[in-house]
Amino acid sequence: MAQIAVVAGETSGDIHAGNLVSAILSRAPETAVWGIGGERISSAGGRLLLDYSSISAMGFVEALSNISALKSARHMMVEEFKANPPDLFIPVDFGGFNLPLAEVASKMGIPVIYFIPPKAWAWRKSRVKRVRRTAERLMTILPFEETFWRENGVPCDYVGSPILDHLDPVTHAEESDLVGLLPGSRRSEVTRLWPLMVEAARMMAKSRPLRFIAPRAEGLDPSLLSSPPDIDIEILPGNSQEVMERARVCIIASGTATLECSLIGTPMVVVYRFSPLSLFLVKRLVKIDYMALPNLIAGREVVPELLQAKPEEAAALALELFEDGPKRSGILTELASVRDSMGERGASGRAASIVLDFLKERGALDA
């Protein structure tokens, strides 16, 4: 029986890994999958050794505050590798944790296929050499990454965006007075962004009659995301896609959700805030012009993004995008172009084919 170890350290990674695990097990149900993740990996048939919620963090400094839990989780996985060596290790995103673990696995003779590799094109390009030494191949969900990694001597396949597999293009039922507030899925980013979004909502509500809606990520403490008494915000447990489909405009945390919002076709204002030290490090180390995925994919500003966002800035931009006019229509056109560039559905299936073909070549699965 083939064994696959997988590690996802945040909500988006758990979703993508869960889809991949489901696609693998639908074709090779005898395969055993285990590792670190969340509800999506578990419900797909994977066995969790640890829930990712204990090790998830946003930002350089925030991750340092969680270093004890990260070390403990890495030690646990290394010991499991020794006791029960898998036929393949699939790290999913979460580069600060997964790349060192992948290096250990590789030195132990465990092959590595990285799904959603480190963003070495953005910062710490020294990781290219580490990835090249460690991974058999990479599977990416961003089209421009395939070229980057291949130019740097690493076998890489663009499998497409798994988000497309779960979007129904006919269900976008926009509500004309609804604003989506999406502060992210990690405790650290919600703590930093939710007060900003609530204050922006207050400012917007003074300008026109509006309703607000926000998704609460699975496993997030409900007390971190609640509606204040002076403004009505509908909180939906775990359903970011519904929020994006219903909202006319979203104020959204930088991250994978911005790509999902793009593929749905909802105009957005992208916001992020870092601690002072994290901001200092970002400005010194990150070598890209944009942070929001739609802008990175297009190579230009498709949607507005606010570094160290202020409520009044987010509110003003969101109100501008609410109005029918050149700004809104231009963004809608650009979002359609981003979607076209992402290719066809079937990303999880294509990734599963790469994994299963590799295991067959290694003799871990019957051909």
C-alpha cells in the first residue's frame, strides 16, 4: 500500500490539499494519506497527526511568537518519517515550515513533490537552490510560476487553479446593497484586520444604506469575528464563496481569497497590515511590485491594494467601486482577463495524475 505524507499549515492550503487528497483516493483508494492539516484533508480521507490551527500564523514576527509549536510539529513529523517512511512527501504551501521539513525528508531518501511551492520569486530567492536540491518536481497553481521555476532548473507543472473546480459560473447572484468583509482565516490576521474592516463599514454606512456580510473561517474563535452593536454585519460560518458571490464589492485580506474573488468576478479592495517589524522586513526583503494575486498574475494593478491600510482609505475605494462607472467597469474587464489566463478546470485531477504517475514509476503503486 502506497503511503503519502502531506502538510498544510493554513486554511487555503488545507482546501487545496483536501481536493488533491480526494482526487488521489478516488483513483487509488488503497493509498494511505497522513500528516498535518485540517477538516478538508480529514474529510477527504487523510489521517491527521496534528490540526494546522496550532501552527498557523501571519507575518514574520507573528510566526516567531509561535516558534515552540512549530518546532514541536516539525519534530513530530520527522519522527513519523523515521518510524513510518512514506513513499512520497507532498508539502503544500507554508514554505517557512515545509521547506526545512522537505529538506529533512529528502535527506532521509523520501521523495518530495511540492504542491504550491515557496514564493521565491517574491523574496528570499536563495530558496531556489534549496528547492532544486530537495524536490523531484513542483506543482503550481499560478501560471507565471511555471516559467520562473523552469528557468531556474526545477521541473515544474502549472496544473491550473483548484478554485475553478468549485466555482459555478451561473451562481453569481450579486445583491446591490451588500458589501463583503473578508479578514482572512488566521487568528493573527483577523485580529489585525477585523477592527479595520468594521470601522470602514461604519464609514460606508454613513454614506449610503448598505448591508454587510462576512465569513468566519472554520476553526476560528467566534469571539474574534462578531458584529458590533451599532452596525449589522451578517456572519456566515465558513462560506467565503457565498460572500463573494452575493457582494457587490468586497474588502478583503491579501491572500488566496483575492484570487477566488477575481475568478468569481467581484470587484474588491485588498488590504493588509503588518506589525512594525514585519513591515520593515517586508519592505527590505520582498522584491515585487504587488501583493494581491490578481495584480501579480496580470503584472499590473487590476484591483486596488492598501499596504498598512487605513479604514478611511478602504471605505473610500470600496464606495467608488460600488458605483457604476469607468472604475468599476474597468475592474470587471480586468478580472475577466485574469480568469481567462487561469486556464481550464481540473487542477486537482491533473495534480493527482502527476502524483500517481510518480508513485507508479517508483513501484509504490501498481501500473
